[in-house]
Amino acid sequence: SQTIHQWPATLVQPVGSPLSLECTVEGTSNPNLYWYRQAAGRGLQLLFYSIGIDQISSEVPQNLSASRPQDRQFILSSKKLLLSDSGFYLCAWSSSLNTEAFFGQGTRLTVV
Amino acid sequence: DAKTTQPPSMDCAEGRAANLPCNHSTISGNEYVYWYRQIHSQGPQYIIHGLKNNETNEMASLIITEDRKSSTLILPHATLRDTAVYYCIVRVRSPLDNAGNMLTFGGGTRLMVKP
């Protein structure tokens, strides 16, 4: 069966520090991968999606970037965090044939 | 993707059916209706999806109107653990569509199941 792992679960980082959140999927190949952000009390905002290795599409301009160095690995990064980067970050995957998306448990990032 | 409209919040008594409505009046013929839910501080969970026929699984039933402009998610016997935000999404589903199966979430409906 397929599983998605996302870490860390919580993170507190100072303003101006770098960020690296990692997401890996097991049990499937060539998944579509997504990064979402959810601000407190709000819906999910799609940040990036990827249909393959090194193929990243950005949905909104921001202080973040994404990379996919391996088929089942998706990384969310920032060189310098801003206070506004605080939020709940979710990684998700879907197969190329079935479009139900499956989410990780999320990372709660607090920038202080 | 077509936009959806959902009530921001609903209450339901434990053990009763919870009926969550969703309007998607601009839905296209090849767009499916998907439902997800998100329990506090967890990742969203897929519930069910359908095109035009009513669908049922172990979690819920999905009723889609004949004109497909609206749908209702039914939790037949709501429990306290069903308290969550429920998202209705409409999007294309195609086995040839590999150009980014994006999921766009709106505000959802916050369902509160009360004892």
C-alpha cells in the first residue's frame, strides 16, 4: 500500500533562517506531488505541484521554492523565512490515473 | 476548475444524518465532484467522488442533482469524530491528464457534531 511521510511535524524557526521540509511517498511510482499551505482558520492554498523529477510548477509567487530530486521525494525550501511564512504545510500525492489525492499529516511552522 | 459554494458551518446531532450541500453551478461535463474532510491539525482525508450517478462507500453517500449543479454529501450516522471541515471540489478526471492534477480547495463547511 502507498504511504506518505512528511517531517518534521512541528517547527519553530527564527525570521531570516532557512527552511527545508521533506516529503516522501512509498508504494507508488511517478506520483503527482503537491505542497499546500493553510493559514490559521483558512482553506488550503496550493503552492507547488510536480508531475515528475525536476518538473515543478508554482501556483503563487512567494518566498518559497520546491524541488523534486527523486521520483518520490518532494522538498519545500526557503533561503530566508518571513513571519508570513508561518502556517500548516501539507504534502500530498496522487497517481497519474486516479486523481484522489492523499495527504501527509502536515508540518506546523511557526516563524518567530 | 469550477468554483464551489458551501455554507461556512453546520451543526448535527450525534447519531443523526449530516447533509452537507455544495453548489457548483458552472461545472463542466467532464468535471467530477470530490469531497475531502480535514480534522483539526491533520491532513485532509479523501471521502468520495462522483460524476453524475449517486455514489456510496463505507464513509458516506454522494447525491448529485440531475443537472449536476449541486450535490450533497451525506454522513448517515454522524459521530463526534466526524467533526471536521468538509471541502467540496470539482475538477477534471482523465486518465490522460497528467499535466498536474491540481486540487483547489475553497473555504469548506465546518461541521460540528454535538452529543
